Amino acid sequence: MASTAEILSRVATRPTWAEVSLANLRHNFRTVQKHVGSTVTVCTVVKADAYGHGAIECSHALESEGVKWLGVTSLDEAIPLREAGIKSRILLMTGFWRGEESEIVRLRLTPTVWEPWQIESLDSAALAQGAARHPVHLKVDTGMGRLGVTVQQLPAVLTALVAAKHLMLEGLSTHFAASEVMDAPSVTEQLRNFETARRLLREAGVEPVFVHMANTNAIISRKETWANTTRANMRGNSMVRPGIALYGYYLPFQRAGREVSGGTLRMPVKPILTWKTRILSLRDFPANHPLGYGGTYVTKAPARVAVLPVGYADGYNRQLSNRGRVILRDHYAPVVGSISMDLTLVDVTGIPGVDVGDEVIILGARDGLSVDALEHARLASSSPYEILCNISKRVPRKYSLT
């Protein structure tokens, strides 16, 4: 009897897929590196399965482009990368759970730490495996209120670090709460707190090799967050952590609640993902005909409607119901009715030559038309991060070198 995989290989699959351009990914990395300069280390963030683009494939492409560091959330995201042959340094940005220490040392991963127990348990694991000086990065909570040691708690953590004979404090980091808000007072306060933390480390005789603060928007807008030093007497190589820029996006910049535009706040990155489907069915309806669950859309005139085999189970946000649009035969076609689990309706009235099987762009661009993750995010009161990460695993990714 044939296996499920063998059967699926012989039959047509559901025609909804995402195309990922590894060439654009590599271009985006080079763009970031050029922006910050060759002396700044770039840690490319591939957490959350590379923001929904495929961590293994993206990591291989980035590594081939010369990337030395990859950032993931936790051990479970790092293991598949090592098993796939990824050799780059891997930073565990949200630390680790008790019991994971030995695997972290074995796989040569670099964990973020901020509590004494993390340092003590990792030091014991390094000793047990004969690791002379396993690297760790210390995270400081400079004001975001999430993870990290506060400046007030720092002396106790420094005591544990100095006592750990099999660990090396390789990096010092923090995370900004509002890097896209140009006049946010919190950023100035966080920079001040981070500088205080660096001073305390120096006074304790601890000098991290890497200092890193900047995410995508800080990389674009705040050079002071990735300059080598904030003061001449502070040493440390600068590292930046681009995430969403690698995949072709960044958040709009704000100032006092209004959007800011300008050449200095742009980075020429390219979206790397195009989400496509094909028309499953075509229907003709008279005027005043309700469509979809709840009849939330009623035709105003006779209409031709295409049924698309994509829905919220694929990650197509339901907030795009009656608001979103797709690209079909060099035209925009509006979404009509409520997006359901597996199906979406679009109005193709007046678009010539539409037929079953026609390719439809759900997210992407063609011939001057564009529907990108920023548009989806705006219509869904969301962010491009969420739009990309929410594209379901049942949407197969197809990778190209172009």
C-alpha cells in the first residue's frame, strides 16, 4: 500500500503557497551591513521560523552570504538549525529553562542570562562538559519591563558572573520599547540606563566583547544605538540585531503621534515572500445578494465572484474581510464577505478573461501593483510582524535563488 507521502506526490495539492526569494534575503542582509558599516557585527534574527519564512532555509542562505551570528528565541529553535548543519554562532535571546544547560553547552549555543541561577547552573554544565569558558550574553532591562536584570539588581548578577569560572561574559544587551518613535523620551532614558550598566561592568572588571541594543528601526533611525561606544572610555564591539528588515519591512516612524517620512528614514530592503493561490470557482450573482457567513456583504449590482482556496486557517487575517484586496490579471480585486476558515471571496466583476485556475497574489507585488504586509497590518490593526508570522504551516514555502 502506498504511503500518504507517495499518494500526495502523485496528486495535485491545494493551490495555495508562498514563494520565498533567498536572493532578496541576501540582498537585505547586505543592505543592513552596508548601512551600519563593516566594523559592526550583524546578528540576523531568524526566530519564529524566520518570521514565518523558514528558519533553516533562510539560515543557510544567510550563512552562505557570510553571516556569523543568528538570533533565535530558545533552544527548541536552535536545535533544528544545528541538525541542519548550521555552523554560525547562535544567540538564545530569551534565555533558557532549567534542564537545558547541558544541551546548550553541547551545541555551542550562546544563551542570554540575567538571573544568578542561570549563571550558576550554566557554569556547572560547562564544568561537567569540560568547557573552559562558555560564552553568555547579559541582558539588562533598561525600561521595557520584560526580560533582563535591572540596574539596581545588577551587582548581584555581576557577583555571580565573576564567580563563574567556566563562563565568559561575551555580550551585553538590551531591548528598546519604542525605537520607531523618534521623540520617545523612553529611548533616551533607556540609553542612559544602559550606559550606567556598562559603567558598573567596567568597575567590576568585566568587559564584554559585544554590545548590542538596536533592532531594525533603531538601526535605521538611531545611530547612537549601534555606534561602537557611547563614551570614549567604554570599550566593546558593536552588534545589531535586524529582524523584520531581513524579510523586507520595517515599521513606519512616528513623531508625537504622527507618521514621519524622509530619505534618512529609509532602507532599500525588499520583501522576500509572495503569497499566492489560484481561483477555485467562479460564481455569478444578481444585485442584492448576500455573500459569505452572516451576509456581511451584499452585492450592489450583478457581480462575478471568485472563490479562493485560502482562509484564516492559512493565516489570512479575518480583519481583511470586506477590506482587503488581491492582485489578479494586473488588477486589484476586493475581498467581499467574511473570510472563512478555508475560503475567501473576491469580486472580479469587470476584470477581463478571469478563469478558474488563474494565479492570484494575496501578498506581494506584480507589474506596479502591490499588496504588502504593511497594508495587511494597517487594515487589520496589526503589525507586519504578526501578518508574516501568522502565515500557517499548511501554506507550503517554495524557495528560489532569484
